[in-house]
Amino acid sequence: MGRLCKHFAHRVAVHQEADRARIEFPGAPCSLRADAERLEMRLEAEDAATLERLQEVVTRHLKQVAPGEQFEVSWHVTQ
């Protein structure tokens, strides 16, 4: 989580605490919560196209900042 937040902080506002953070994408904030076993990410977008685009962006950048780690990213859409 820390590496991802640091990465995005160069472009957008990021608020980070010990086990949670918020990345302020324009019109689509992303909340993160981490524990020893997982990183939970929640995107809130104004429309489906923005949501899909940012899911791809966040996934790609997470893989970029953690290249040696093994993990799976799965997004679940809720209404």
C-alpha cells in the first residue's frame, strides 16, 4: 500500500495512515485498507467507464510497484 500511495502521490493527492489510505483520483476516490494478508481497495466512480479505466490503472500500477510479489487482483462491483 505504501509503495502504491507514494507512486500516485506524484500526480494526485494521497492521504495515508498506518493501515489505510485514500488516493484522490479526480471524480473517483480510491480507499485502501491493508492488513498482514491483504490489501482492500475501493473505487467510487461517477460512471462505469471511469470505474473500469481506473480499475485497470490501479491494477497496472500495483503490479508495477510490487514486481517481486505474488498476488491476485479481483474487483467486485457493488451498487
